[in-house]
Amino acid sequence: MSTTHRSPRSVPRTSPRTSPRTSPRPAPRRSQRPSRRPSPRRRSLLGSALAALLTTVAVCAGDAAARVFPYGARHRSVNDLGNQFVPFHAQLWDLLHGRAEGGLLFNWRSGYGMSFLPDLGTYLTSPFAVLVGLFPRADIDLAVYVVTVVKTAAAAAAMTWLLRTQRRGPWWAAGLLGASYALCGWSVIEAAYNPMWLDGLIAFPLLCLTGEWALRGRRILLAPLVVAVCWTANFYTAYMATLGAALVLLVRVVLTREGVRTRLSVIARGAGTAVLGIALAAPVLLPLFLSSGQAYPGWVKEFRPVSAADLFARLLPGTYSFSSPAVFVGTGTLLLVAALPFHRAVPARTRLGWAGLTVAVGLSLQWAPTHLAWHLFATPNGSPYRQTFVLAGIAVIAAWTGLAAGLPRPPALMTGAGVLAAAALWAYDSPLVSAAGYALFGCGLALAAAAWWALRHRHLAWPAAGVLALVLLTQAAATIAYGHRGKLGGLDDYPSWGPAHTARAEALAAAEGWPAYRTDPGRPALTGNDPLLLGGEGGSYYSSHTPDVFTRTMVALGAGWTSRGRNVQSIDNPVTDAVFAVGARLGPDGTVRRAEVPPLVTTRPPGAALSYADDSPFANQELLLGARVYEDPLAPGVCRAGTEAYLWAPEYNATARLADGPAFRLNGNAPRNRAALQPLGPSRGASSALVFDAAPPPRWTLACLDRARLDTAVAGLRATSATSVRVGSSEVHATLPPGTTGTAVLSVPAIAGWTCDGRPATDHLGLVAIPLSPGTTTVSCAFRPPGLVPGAAVAAGALGIVLITALRGRARPVSGPG
């Protein structure tokens, strides 16, 4: 049974032979005045508020010290934050304000039409994400930053509440530990630019809280709902948090419950809560999982554990790396964890349980089989230590376990400090450490040890608490600032919304003609998701769910990519614009180029099924268009005068040009990047010979577009296309000319989920197709994400079980220590 630890003002002075656990207390005085001491619930609220405040101050101070947005001119949106997450939040803003093209199920803006529910479930289903709707759209970068800070603060508050629920102790100390969890190295270095990962940081203490309810037989209706919210917010990190919460519950059961039957009943309640909660989230989870299986294959990487030196280096503040576990949680917290095995006021079995769990989880990060188990049995593309926040949370719980039993005595503190010093010395050979990091660590360790010792003296209690808070704030802010330095020095960054964004967005809005035709933001792009960020209905798309059929179709037509095929670029080409109904395209100079194009629904004559060739995007474009529009060069590298030259060199990574024209950059750094088909401009004959400004690539093709032929082909398609097209959030209705035969083609990638006229849609060269029966004059197509209906059925069944269980009444609270 743990004892209640009082606030610093009431911490008793003890002799070296008397622990705080057994020190005698004077009999309380009787008073006629009501007690002003806050209730336990209010103290928990105070601790959570303190944790949130400290976390917010530390994050903002670190960002301000680094002079990054919004505190300075340096960009904050590195890598996927600017390339993916900010544009997706811009789409959420448009959904909330009724300005999006599409709805919750389908996104008409990206990739010429993409399933949206999987992206929603991956990036935007956090309860905090909707806060972006409170900001002006032009402040979307600021909105995402505020959401990031709020999420981090919420994680601190949630951990504080969990600690106070597990064991009573000083509310201010719980607040400090909760803040140290939210400010762990993983949070401020990695998750800060992956906002959806911060939902996992919040989920871990919340899922541990549902374990506490299972331990005590409480909240049988609320617990599955909490699990459902956590898994819906971000299933990936929620999975890791669930594994961690299960380990925490197992230790709690072993330490606080006796008897096999009693322990098994608690574990069964916890497992049932988790299963029901995950089932409630099935309408989002099942489509998401199916979509992941249909995505273009990502990068497969073999896991390699880091050295012990690098592992211990990440215990220090002021380190930066995405390839090692950033478990730093503040020196004050680490000191309590290191002192726990030597803390005599804690029962030996409790010390062994929590110290053993912390070490075991730390080792599991380094062993390949458990590494795979933490990551859904697939080594992630990027940081291989995404589960580090679970280790940080378990370390904080272990620290609280010792502190709630009483302040560690000086010998335990000294021994714990020695353990940390030894780990820091072991890290000396790591390239991750620096003199400044060692100075922060050494000073912080000395001050934290002195502060925990000073808390044993009543008149020094509040100053000591202030020192602990100052150490945490300083180390966390310094780590944040140092992390920005590393990210900006080694990662791509994307500018915050500014005049260039506004000019492009206004030009696209002025050219808008949806659904009569599409408007494409064009190339070069500001981000991989410009249609979401700026507007229009373009071909570019970047997501973890980029469909395999979309990537392969676009590549066959000449598209470029980055991120190994997950970030597909729009094709700047009038032939593909015609088949995808792109009637307006934003050019590199900021002006809009317009063209007469067929509508979204066209028809093709009867004939055998067609397939793309592997070696010529120009032939593939002609196959999809249904007409010959390109000429071969008159001589190697020379197009006929009056035609337009187009270069396909997917592996070329330099500039190319016509001899009398400007140079164009091709980005063909295989396998990560693939160069897009590049327009070189009008040819004037021999004077416009192709010039490579570097060694020619191993394969390339130059083709010469005849605009007259293209105009004729487009006119033919328009003559036989749909006479009217109506588009809804996830459906298309078209009227065809009388007597139409063959195949109707919807200029949308043939991703799974489309049904037309009551039957699953077919495929015409990667686009949605509908075989036409004689006499057909209308076509209706609708999109529903695969797995949505089964997921809804699973959720309905789970909800029924939860309600029946609640109506039958919950069991009596399980007796025993908390």
C-alpha cells in the first residue's frame, strides 16, 4: 500500500533513521473552520494544469530560441509537415467551412480523384484537428502549430491525471513528471513535425487509465469509448500505446492483486475493453487498413539496432537524430528512475516490477523481433524508434512510483546519480553528444539531486520545486532549439503561407470551372499536395495511401515522383490534360493556361482490352487519348519546326534544353525520385536541337507534339462525350448521346470502391470504365471506401455489447490498493 505524499510545505523533516513512510505525525488539531485543503480531484486538476502550462512554455520558448515560425523567419515545415500534413489540414479547413471539393469519403482535388476516408483516419481524425477551423485559412501554418502545442500540453495533462489516479502524491510533482513525459526527446524532435503522432503521446496515459478502470471494475461504459477515440485519432501510435498500456496493466495486476482468478478477471476486463474500443473505431480502421494494402509499395528497410553509446546518448538533452531512441525525459525524472532500485521506502517487489519493466521495454527497442512487434511487423520508412514515447511514459510511471512512496534518501539519490553519470560517460564516443549537451546534463543532474534532497526540508520545499521546474524547462527548450537546427540543416523545408501562396490560390480560384473542367495548380509545385493547399483539382498527390493503380497509371503516362512513388507529381502535358479534363493549368510564371477539353465522362468505341507499354509514355498517352498526336524526331534530338518538344528521361538528374531555349531541371535521383516528362518548348528545327547539360542518361526519348492533330483528337472526343455531367461529393451522373456504344470512361483513377449502374466499375487503362449496353443513355457512378460497410457493422455490434453491459450494471469495484 502506497502512502500519500503531501505538498512541499507539509513534507515532514525526518531523521536519517526514519523514512517519511514511518515518521510519526502529531495528532491533528480540532478546528471549527472548514478545511481549505483542496480535494484529491482538485489537486489532480491543479497538477494537470501545471503540466500543461510548463509544457506550453517549454515548447514555445524552444521554438522562439530557434527563431522558427511563428517566432522568426526560419521555416518550421520540414519534410512531411509541409509536404503532407499542412495541406491535409487545409483540406480539413475547407471541409469544415463547406469549401472542399468532395466530402468525408472522396477527395476530388488530389490525384484526379482519391479516396479520402483513409487519409482522414490517418491524418485528421484527432479531436484536436478541428481547431484549425477557428483560424483564417491563410494562417493554416499557425493553426497546425497551435494544434501541435495543444496536443503536447494535453499529453502532459493526461499523464499527470494518470499518475494521480495510480497513486496519491504531491500534485505539483505529478505535474512536473507529466510535463517531462510530454517534453521527452521523441515528442519534441520527431512527433513535433508529425502532429498525428502526438495523438499517440496522449493515447498512452489515457489507455493506461482504462487499465486502471479495469483494475478497479469502474467506467465500463466510458472505457471502450476512450479506446475508440484513441484508435480513431491515430491508429498507428495507438497500437504502440495499447501494447505499452497492456504491459503497465500487467505489472499493476501482479503488484496489487492476489490470486490467479482475480488477476485473470482484471486482464480479461482490460482485454475486453480494448477489443470493444477498437471495434467501435472499425468504420475508420477497416477502410484504412484495406487502403494501406492497396497503396504503392513503400521503402523496405532492414532494422539495425544502434550502438550502446548512441542509446545512452539519447538520455542527454541537446541531442538530435531520427535513427536512435530519443528517450530523454528531463534529468529530474531520470534521476528518480535511476534511484528507484535503491529506494528503500518502496517494497522490493514493486521496485523490481517497475525497474524491470523499464529496462525490458528499453531492450525491446533494440531486438529485431520485438522491434517488428512494436511496429505492426513492418520496419517503418524513416525513424525506426517510433515507439520510444511508450518507454518515456513507463519511465515516468516508474519515477512516480518511487516518489509517491516518499522522497528517496540521499544514498539512493547518490547511487542513481552515479548510474546516470556512468551512462553519460558511456555515451562519450557517440557522435550525437556535444559539449553543450554534457553541460546541460551535468548541471541539470546536480541541481535536480540537490532539489530532491532539499524537499526533505520544509522551508526549502517550494524553492526546490521551482529549481526542478527550471531544470526541466531549460533542458527541454534547449533540446527543441537544437532539434530545429538539425532538422533545418538536413531535411527539406517548405515555406509558410505567404504572398506566393496567395497569388497562386487567387489565380486558381479565378480560373475555377469545376465540374465542367479541372483546374491544376501545375508545376513546379510548392508542396506534394498543392491541390489541397492552394485549390483546384490537380493530378499531384502525396499520402501513405497513394494507390498502386494511380502511381502506375501516372508513371505510364510520364509523371514524375518523389518519396519512392508515394508522392506523384502532376504531368505538365496537353495530351494528359485532355484525357483528365484539365481545362486550366497554372504555369510556372503564375499565369493560367486554358484549353478546350472533353468533360469528365467520355466514350470509347467497342474493342479489345488495351494495356500500356513499358518503354514509351508518349505511346501510352496516344493509346489513352485514342489518336496519334506525336511525331518522331526528324533526326536524333531534333523535332520538326512547328511542333513542341517533350523529353522523357526518368533517371536524368540535371538540366536539359533545346539549343535555342531555356534550361529545365529534371530530378531523376533513382530510386527515391523519378523525373517527370518535361516540355521543352516549340521547335524551330535544326536550331532547336536537344542539349543535355550533363552526361546523357542511359534511356531517354524525345517526342514532337503536333497541336493540330491534338485539336482534332480532342474535338472527336468532345463530339461523342457526355452531354451533361453532375458531380456530387462522391458520385457522378452523366447523360450520353443517344445510340452511344462501347465504353464510357470517367477521368478518375480506377481505385477500388467505384460502382457504376449498380455494378463494380471496370478499368480502361487505369481509369474508371463502364461497359455500355445498347440503348444506354445515362451513367451513374458512386464511390464507397472498401471496408466501410463491414466496419460499420462491427462498430454497431460492439456498441450493442457495450450498451447491454452497461444496462446490466457494472460489477462491484474490486477491492484492493490503488
